[in-house]
Amino acid sequence: MGGESMTRTAPRSGGAGTGPVGSRTGQRLSGLAVALGIVLFLGGFGWGAVTYRPYTVPTSSMTPTIDAGDRVLAERVDGDEVRRGDVVVFKDTAWVTNAPVVKRVVAVGGDTVACCTDGKLTVNGKQIEEPYLPKGSVAEITDFPTVTVPKGRLFLLGDEREGSLDSTAHITDAAGGTVAIGAVTARVDAVVWPMDGMLKRPTGFETLGALSSPGPLRTIGVLIVAGGVLVLGGGAYGPIAKRRGGRRTEPAGAH
């Protein structure tokens, strides 16, 4: 009116309408996804930090299960939770001063362990299938007399039997090469570098009793991955919605 020109402006988005950064409902959902993702991601890392300890294995005595220089994650456990077949981390000053050692438990308190029958380790008179040994090798070890493991102690061997300084190397010690369960600090669950994954279950010991239950590492991994996906997905919602909104909205005065 009065010669004045009137310019129409595009209405601003409001309520549940779609604006340049998406609907309010979409923004709320993306924010919720980010918040939940952060909780899962940090919760998974926190759970892992409390439950697991990282170790670098310095020798090849556990080859091929664990090679020299491999990085492993070991679940913190008490020694009385250890079962036959477990790969454990322990400290025993009679073996190595103030350094953690990684070996496999082949016998627990009360067991009688001997080598070998038809090239296989025997525990309580039963031959043990050990698929984790290097291909083409046998369990046979020289100078390995029959040992009855005292209560509260463990008998441990390396998977690379020929070069492992394990219970057989300390068999003349006062403890007969055994290690107190209290010396165990953790049980190895997985090799994380290189990413070989979870250790295979030592099924050859099942005939002697229950094996250890797997630790929560898989669950922790799922939480961390799911949290990361939610954070990235929720964070990407705003830029994606803004780009789509920009494509749909024509600039003012366009014909």
C-alpha cells in the first residue's frame, strides 16, 4: 500500500515442522542417541578398565597361542577361580623376580600330572588333547617325573614345550615346580595385538572337570561399538538434516 512494496518472508520452522536442522522430534532423538552412546561407550571402557589388565608377552614360550611381543588382555581373577587349561598371569619370585609370567595351567591341587603316554600329557591318568601346541610337536618333555600337585598350588607349562621355562624347569625347587594360587593375578582372555581375538577354549581338559567361563570381554566390546555408533549417528543427524533442508528450501525472490 502507498506505493510500498511488500516482501514475503518464508515462515520459520516451529513445533514439529521441518526446519533447516530437522524437526524438533528428530533433534531430540539425535540428542538422546548421543547421550546414550556416550553412556555405553564410557561405561564399556570403564568396565574394561576395572576388569582387565593389558600385558605384553616378552617371550615365545606360549607360541603359537601367544607370540613374543603380542599384547593380551587378562581378566583380573583370584587364584581359586583358575581352572585347568587356563592361560594365566602370575608372579613368583622363585621363577622371575618382580616380573609377570604367562603360562598355561595343566594341573591343579590334588592332580597327578605326568609325561608322556603316546606323546600326550596325562593328568590323573587321562591323556589330554592339546590342539594349541605347535603343529607337529608332541607334549613330551625330558626329565619330567610324575608330580602330585599340593593343595592350593598349580602346575604350569608353556605351549612351546621345548623352550619354555615353566614348572618342569623348576621341578627340583622346594615346591616341586608348582606355583601358589595366590600368585595368580589374571587370566588371559584375548590377544588384542595383533588382533587374533579370544583364546580358544581348552576342551581337552573337560573330562577332568568344568572349564572357566569366558570373561565379559565380548559384552564390553559390544557396548563400546554400540556406543560409538550411536554417538556418530546422533551427531551426524544435524548436518544431514541441514543439508537436506537447504536443498528443499528455495531462496527468497527466486522464480
